[in-house]
Amino acid sequence: MKKKRFALRFSNENGFTLLESIFVLMVLSFIFSFFPPAVKMFGMAGDAFRPKEDDEWNLFVLQLRKEIRMSTACEAGQNRLTLNRDGKTVVYEPYGALLRRRVDDEGHQIVLQNVKNVKFTETAYGIELEVEFLDGTEETADFTFSQAHPVNLDEMGERHS
């Protein structure tokens, strides 16, 4: 009895030639040359979706301006702003490297990050805010009252310092 072999033999089976190997290497090199720019492009696209400090600052100023406009009373301390709105007390105060908003001494809403110093000052017509960030940049904003807005005055109508 004759044993069968399982290996198949193909006629005209040739290996890669040197020319084919060089061509494949060139094609792969061409394809791989696009990877570094693609990775860089995707990295830049990711940066576009991160909030910038300016965007965060502008959003905070808009929110605070609206809240001051809707409040019925306002008191500014050295680094704390207290507003009365709809019978509730809203406080903006520093908390570590954050500026947070609290309502009736509850909650912890972060409104600004990376804050080094905050200073709220009462002016003749509103509130002035000065913020120094951890990277050394400083921002200021003035909030003017559009109507008669009670601000920390005594019986004689004199402002408290």
C-alpha cells in the first residue's frame, strides 16, 4: 500500500522577487509616512475642545453680570460677594484654587478654576472684580447696576469701607 502525502505541490510557484519586495517596502513607507501628521492633527483637534481660560472667564463674567442684575441686594467683602436673589443668599467665594458659588450655604458650584487671588470691591455704581490666576494673568471686570440697587449703606446713606 502506498502512503499519501498531504503536502500539495503547485507548479510555477515562485517566491517574492527582489523587485516585488522593494515595491512593497516603498508602498508601506509611503503609507506610514502619513501617520505622524495624522497623529499631530488629531492632537490639535483635541486641544480645540478643551475650554480656554478666556472662554471660562467670559462665561463667568456673563453669568455673574446676569446674577447681579437679577439680585435685590449686594454686599462685597475683600474676597467674597454676597447677593440676595429670590429670597436666597448667593455667595461667591474662593475655595482653594477655585472660585465657587453657593446658595444658602449649600452646594459647591465651581465657576472659575486656577484662581490665586480674588478681590470684590464696591464702587459708586456697582461692583469691581479683580482676579489673579495661578499662571500670573490678571483679569478685571466692572458690574454696573442698571437700577437703584441696595449696596451695603448705613442709615445716613454713607457707604461702608
